[in-house]
Amino acid sequence: MSAPVRLVIAEDEALIRLDLKETLIDEGYDVVGEAGDGAEAIRLVRELAPDLAILDIKMPGTDGLVAAREIIGEQLAAVVILTAFSQRDLIEQARDVGALAYVVKPFHRNELVPAIELALARFKEVVALSAQADELAEKLENRKIIDRAKGKLMDEHAMTENDAFRFVQQQAMSARCGMADIAAKILDGELGPT
């Protein structure tokens, strides 16, 4: 059995926050933190590392959209916006900051639970894509370093491209390190064919 989904909720109206908390607990979620404003929500999300934050848009001080932008920008948790306002501009703003679902108050269980589950699934996809993009960027950077090192070997030691690649590859295997590490040493003048 998997652990329950951990949530932080931010709603400035205490009665709505209590109703929301009870609904979420009844649905099997673990409400690990409650906030009355966006700044407190950000602090709680950073501190408690929940799976998802449910944020009201209109709160004193830091509003839910600013909090959402911060939480999503740092990929701390999925975000569901909960608000009494359904104007198109607010929906678009929520979308633009990266909120993954939008629920209008008064909320109903049959709307809230699917919104939470959809936001969690989308957040996992976003995090996976971000990790994949980082990995690809690192591979591209390594490829550039290796290509520059091959070019240096070809220019300074009259090697063919295949010979230069093999030299980098063999040095990496001998040193038990990555080819990019060897390439950096070649570029720094620390390593070359004898």
C-alpha cells in the first residue's frame, strides 16, 4: 500500500480551510500543512516537501498566483488553484504560472479529487521532462567538449578524427572516467599523445 498523498493548503478563510482539510482527509489525503497566505504556503512547501499545494488566489500579502509561481518555479510540488473567481483572465494567469488544475469554490469532491490527481500526474511528467532536458543538455555539452578536444588533437598532432576519438576513448577507459573529463584535460594542455 502506498503512502497517502501529502498536501499543503493555503486559504485565508478559516472555515473554508477547515472544510477543505476535512474533505481531503476523508478522501485519504494527508494534509501536512495549512497556511492563511501565500508567503506561509511557500515556507511550508519548502519545509514539508508535500506532493501538492492547493492555493487560493486571493489571500492577504502574497497571493496564490505569486506563491504558485515560486513553488512551481522551484519544482517543489504540484499546484492546484482553488478560488471563488472563474474569470478567464485569472484562469489564464494560473495557467501561465504553471498551475496544473483550477477548481472554483464552492468546491465539490467530484471536482476536487480529479483535479488533484490530474495535477499530480502532470507534475510527475513535468519533473521527468525537466530531468530529461537537463540530461540532454549535459550530453550536448560533453559532446561539444569532446569534439573540441578531437579538433585540437587533429590540428596539433595530425590525427584523423577516428584516431582522435579513439585516443580520448582509450584514455577515459584507462583512467576510469568520462570522456568529457579526458577532453577537458586535452583542452587544458594536461594530456596529449606522447
